[in-house]
Amino acid sequence: MLVVSRFRVSAADADAFRRDIEVAHAALADRPGYEQGTLGRNVDDPELWVLATRWEHVGAYRRALSSYDVKLHAVPLLSRALDEPSAYEVVEPDTDLNVAEPRALG
């Protein structure tokens, strides 16, 4: 499973945001089921940042979000992400996709 969280951060807040997102990423990376992650900043729009993480499965990610350290160090930052879907199935050759239709939000 792939989680892509994008953030809009003003230049004035960039240094503090970078520290916060590094702490958040470390808290997530310490959880079971975490496979890898990357922090990035857009080359054309430096106010646009991304945290992309890969997880063993959706359950591992959901359990990570409920852990105390993640609630303390990552959830406040993740709540600042752009309001858009962030969880994706990884599609590889011969992958059976989870659902044939988009899930209803709400």
C-alpha cells in the first residue's frame, strides 16, 4: 500500500515544517509494516511538499495511525495535508485490485 500526503507550506514556515515532517516520518517508520518512505519538495512549486510511504498492507498503516507515538508526532502534521485521497493500492503486473469501483466517501 502506498500513502501520498501532500502539503502546502509557505516559504516562511519551510524550516519548521521540515523538522516536523522528519519527526512525523520517523514515528511512522518505527511502526510494524512500514516498508519505506520519502520526503520531497516540488521542483517547480517549492511550497508543495510530499510525504510518500509504503506499507505492507492497509491494516499496518491503520494500526500505525492508532499508535501513541504516531498520534503524538505524526497525526497533527498529517492533519495539515491537502484534502485529497492519500491511500493507494500498488499496481504491479498481475495484481488483483481491491475493488472495481471507487469507494464512496462520507
